[in-house]
Amino acid sequence: MDKIIVSPSKYVQGANALNSIGEYVKPLGQKVFAIADDFVTGLVGVQVKDSFAAVGSELVLEKFNGECCHPEIKRLVKIAKENKSQVIIGIGGGKTLDTAKAIAFYCHTPVVIVPTIASTDAPTSASAVVYTPKGEFLEYLMIPRNPSMVIMDTKIIAGAPVRLIVSGMGDALSTYFEARATARSGKATNTGGAPTLAAQALAKLCYDTVIADGLKAKISVENKLTSPAVENIIEANTYLSGVGFESGGLAAAHAIHNGLTKLEECHHLYHGEKVAFGTLVHLVLENAPLAEINELLTFCKSVGLPTNLHMMGVKELNIDKLREVAAASCAEGETIYNMPFEVTTESVLSAILTANKLGQ
């Protein structure tokens, strides 16, 4: 099996980076089609328009209606083609960014991703989640190349609700442990190949950075301010975790996340909040040293990530429901089979109950 690493072609990060978006995007094309929802347009629309005007590029900024679904994608593709757009830009949260990826895929153009939050590692990846118009999961759109550019304006991201960047830390915490498990098992990563040394090193750096700077970053963002710690955490949540998961591999933590969607009590949680508990279950499942588990628990408690089912909204432990969670985590094709040993519904159920107890 060949070793493969994938990543965006360019990653840009800094306070007020959006002031220079026109300059950064110009080499990709001068006829630009950007999408953003009403809130984000009100937040950065003038800043983006001024930047493109300063370099003489043509910008069409279109409203995104809120759902990454085929009717919305088709509507926006039509407008992009009518304007003979040479590059697509998505500015905002996950569904906006995934829609931009899909538009670029169908228009055969480069895509530039501009997150206004740092809550997941999806911005750098070569995939998009497509929903029905009612918001129900429909399919993954697998795109043959990663974004041409990701631009992170850390001043804007630091102004977002603190829970979002903390959720991103929860997602990032899993990256190293899942990459480590995938490497040990010899299974393929999301790239279809084996992990490179670079991907494994980035995954480890991701974890080390979150542990070192996560609490400091949270305090800064609570005050709507940037800092060296905030800069480091934004890079860890987005780039290090993004390249680390896609080129390093996913395993039990994200499969447990998927299983937790069976619990209605957990539907209010963000992705990274569920992944944080999934990471604890992952470590218990592989019988990791207690010191490693305690380090994870101490960090999660310090920033407010859930460490047990009660913190996630589960009032009573129902073994039958938790067995359903475990079974869903072990569904055919799930990433839990990247663990370097046999996994069963019963072993996952045991790990969930143990992790819940340790997390109390």
C-alpha cells in the first residue's frame, strides 16, 4: 500500500487576514463567486468586497440559504456558471463551506474556504456532507482534490462564541489517538493509502498543542481577544487536525461519535463535544495507560468538554440504549475497524460504561 498525504494547496492564518483575501485569491482567477449567509455577509461582506476591489477582481457575493442540499447547490452552480466564475469561495460555517466545495466540484474550478469559526477540522478536507432540504443527512460528496486555499482570520474567529473553539479542541484531541491506532493496524486512511511520517507527526503535534494551549486560548476567546495561544489552537483545530485525520486515519473516537447520535439527549451537542467523549472511550477500548487517560480527562474538565454521559444530557443510564450506541459504532464500514484488534458491540459497550465512570 502506497503512503499518501493530502492537504490544501495553501493555508493562510492571521488577524485581519480577510483584508488581503483579494490579493491571495487573484492568482487563482479574477472572476470570483463567493457565498455567505446573511449573518456572515453582515459581519465581513464590506471587508471582502473592498479587498477584491483593491486588486481589480470581479466579485459576485451571493446569499447562501442555509442548507447544503442538492437544490441549493444547483441554484448556486447555475449563478456561478452564468457569471463565468473562475474560483469559488465559501465564507462562514460548515454547511456554507461544504456547499462551496460542491459548487466548485460541479463547476470544475478551484475553491477557497474561509471559516469564521474553528469548531471542526473539516475545512481542509476533500469532502462535503450533503443533506436533504429538511436537514437530514443524505450523502458524502467525495471530491478528488483538497481546497486550493484555506484562509483563517483569527480576529473574526476569536470573536465567535467560545463554545465553538472548545468544540474544535474536542475534535482535535482525537486526531493523534486515531492516527496512532490506524498506523498500528496497517489499515488505509481516508486517502486510500498508508499514513506518511509527516501525517503522523502532525497528528501528534495537534494533540500536544491542544494540551499546552487550549485553556489559555479559551480564556482569551472568552474576552473576544486573540493571543499566541489562540493562534496555535486555531491552527491545531483546523490544519493540524484536518491533515492529521484525513491522512492519518480515523478509528474508534469518531465511530463512537456516530453511535452517540442514537441518543436523542445528545442531539444538542456539537460534533467535537461528542468526539471528546468518544476519544475517552477510544482510550479505554485500547486499554491505554491510566496516565494517558487522566491527562485527557484533566484537560477536558479544564475547558468544559464533557467527560461523561450525564454531562452530555443523559439522565439515566439505560443499558439497552447504550448497547444500541455500541452497535451503531460497530456498523459495517465504520472507522472503528481501524483499531488494531478485534472490536465487538460488547467490548464497546464495556468501554462506554468504563469511560463514563472514569469521567465522573
